[in-house]
Amino acid sequence: MSIHDSLPKIGRPPISQMIMDLTTKYLLSGELKPGDKLPTEFQLAEKLGVGRNSVREAIKMLSSIGIVESRKGAGTFIVSTMNSSILNPLILSLAFAQGTSKELIELRLLLETGSAELALPNITETDIQRLEEINNTLKQEANTEERDRKRLLDLDLAFHAELYKLAGNKLLFKVIEAVHTLFRSSIEKSVGSDPHLAYTNHEMVVDAFKKGDIELIRRKIKESMKYWMDTVSSR
């Protein structure tokens, strides 16, 4: 029996439920494996008993969190390599809650500024140097002739992860680590489009930390995220 035949008709569920079925039941059970091709939108809509628009939206969300990828002229496939944290129930439930762009921006701002507030009292010169090292590496990568978008993304994420760690709250870091998956696609787009701006924005936040003023840090974090916020708002 193929995956096409085994998909159950589930009437008119919310998209989140359909996605849970597609990911947890078939990926975790091994019926779908990395590199497998998904059925077409028409086949999925017919088997699941939902409209094609719902399937299209579901596939779009799966793509945004790195579970599937569309290949022009070939179809939609499960990605070849996948971070196991992607299937974290928290990530899935948030990803398919269909929050607005405004809510996504508010969520990241709260995480960034909250972490900064916890980090400020304990941040050391060594910590500042580590942030600057990561950011300088980002600048070097941005100046290469052939930019590696994945490398740029990894460096940007590493900078923010370092700030989160400095907050010194392991529970907060775990939550942020999971939730940050929601931002990955939009961050990749913004830093890939203008990595020099990403470097400048990071530098602005580090300088605010050096001054030790939490209100200034909050303002600079919000200012540093403007281009990313514009990217999210335009999606």
C-alpha cells in the first residue's frame, strides 16, 4: 500500500490538524522519509477531504519551517536533511496557528528584549568580544565574492543565540531555541538580501550593551530589526 492509498479522509479539519497528521504520523512512523516526493495538491486534497487552497497553505507552512521543499518542474519533496527539533510539538502548534505578521514580530521582539534585560546585569567584556567575533565573521562572509546564504544565516543565528545564552535562563533558551524556527525563513531572506545591514544592526546592539542602558538596548534592538520586520510584513 502506498502513502497515497493510506492517507485517511479526515473531512474538514483545521490546517494544523492536517499538518500534524502529515508530519507526525507519516514522518515519524517512517512512511515518509527524507527525499520522498509528496502526492500532488489534487491527490492530497482528495484523500484528506479538504480544498486545494487548504493543502497549498499547509505545504507553504511546511516549507517555511524546513520540512518540505518545492523543486521547479518536479514537485514537492521531504527535505533530505532535517533538524529533529522541527517536529517539536511546540514548533508545529505555533507554526500552524496562523498568527499574523504583527503577532510574529511582537513575539520576536519580546524574546529579544526580554533576553537582553536578563543578560545586561551579568554581561562581561569576554561576552562582548565573543559577540563582536561572530559579527566580524559575518562581515567577512558578506564581503566574499560568492556569498554563501546558508553561512550568512548560520552566523546571524549564532549571534542571536549567543545573546540568548547570556540571559542565563536555560528554560528561556529552550523555548527560544524552539520558537526561533518560526523566524528562520524570514531571517534568511533579510540577511541574505543585505548582510552588511545585518552586520551594522548587530554592531548597534553591541554598542548599546557597552553603554549598559537597558532602555537604549530595547530601542536599538527594535531599530535593528526594522528590515526583518519589513520582510515579515510583506510576505
